[in-house]
Amino acid sequence: MPRLLNKAALITGGGAGIGAATALLFCAEGAAVTLVDADAAALARTIDAVRSEVPGAHIDGHAANVADPGQAAEAVARAVAAFGRIDVLVNNAAMRNYTALAEATPEEWQAMVGVNLIGASNYCRAALPALRSSGRGSIVNVSSCYAVTGRKGMGLYDATKAAQLAMTRTLAFEEAEHGIRVNAVCPGSTLTDFHVARAGQKGKSVETLKGERQTTSLLGRWAAPEEIARPILWLASDEASFITGTALMVDGGLSIM
């Protein structure tokens, strides 16, 4: 039996990468899916791709800036109107910043927190009434393995991802009485369209890009987006019914190196 049969999910950051891979897998496992992304064109491409791969897929899209609480409420209302319920929320939307901490401005901090932390909070708050009504709701926050280990050059991003883990634990406490489980996945290096495009701008081939991650996991390679989507699916499903408040490292062992 499909693992998300008769369930409805909302996925932020669904236009590409991990979010798009999660949408495809959720639809293949029987879920009705609402995707949210700031890029309307990317949303349309993902929805078309999912419908091509999963005939009869129930999928909808809503272009929104996750940092805007009003747009979050609109997206949730649209999801409920389209599919009658929300059983699963995946907070995947994120932005990046490569400024060193010593040089980061308050405006850069505010932008990063607005998307990566407040954005996730906006969707939790907006979706919680529907998730509570589900009786077996599940929230999966997409954090990062760098939330628990260090590196140079992405301190703003990593700090917000660490904050997501604290939010995950607290929300797990607060929502357990409503039957909602709250967990996080912490991906390592994942070969998404974002990284491919960024490498291309620097004149790097995909093969060169792949070689640069041979020392950032015990497995010596990047993850494919679907390798992150599968653990998200598992945590979202009833197979993980006794798991809440946890952070699952999906990083090829990077966090123990």
C-alpha cells in the first residue's frame, strides 16, 4: 500500500532540488501535494514533471515568499481548499549567504532568518490547525548537517539551520498532545540544480563539481536529491509513528568526520 495514501502534504521550496524530489516521491506514494516556491516558473516545471512521472498525480502549486506570513496563510488555505486537509508539512525552503560572520550585516542576518527560520515558523503556525485536525500530523524540517558541525563561509546559513533543530524539538513537545510528530532531516552535500548552475557560472563542469565533494562524506560523493527525499518520506509516514523530536543525519557520514 502506498505510504501516504489518502494524505495531503504541503512542501515549501518545491520548485527544484530536494523539494521537487520530495514532491515526486510523495505523489508516487499516494499523497496529494501542494508545492510552495517563490519561483512560479520553477513550480510549473516541477508540477509538469511530476504529472509526467506519476499519471493522475494530485498536485497543486502556489507562488509565495515564505518570509511573508500572509502569503503562508494563503498557501495553507489553498492547500486545504484543494485537497480538504493537510497531514504533512515539509519546511524545505531556504536561502544561502556566503558572507563571513565578521562581515555580515544586520540586513543579511534579517534576510536569512526571515526565510530559513521565520519562514518555517510561518508555515508551522498557518498549518497547525489542519495538522491537528488530521490526528496523525507530521512536520519535517529540512535542516543541514552543518547545523551540528562547523565550516567557513556559511555561518549565517548554518546558524539558522541550527535554530531549526531547536524549533523542531520544542514544537515536538508542544504538539505531541495534538498527535503531531515533528522531526528534522539534516542533509549533507546534495547535488541540486542550484549547485550545478552555480558551478556553471564559474566555468566548472558537473564532473569537476562532483570531485570537489569526495572528502566531505565517508561515502566520498554528493547525495542525489531523491536520497534526501526518501528519509523525508519515511519521517512523514506512519512507518515513523513513534519518532518525534529527532534530527536524522542524511549526510554520508560527514557529521562524524
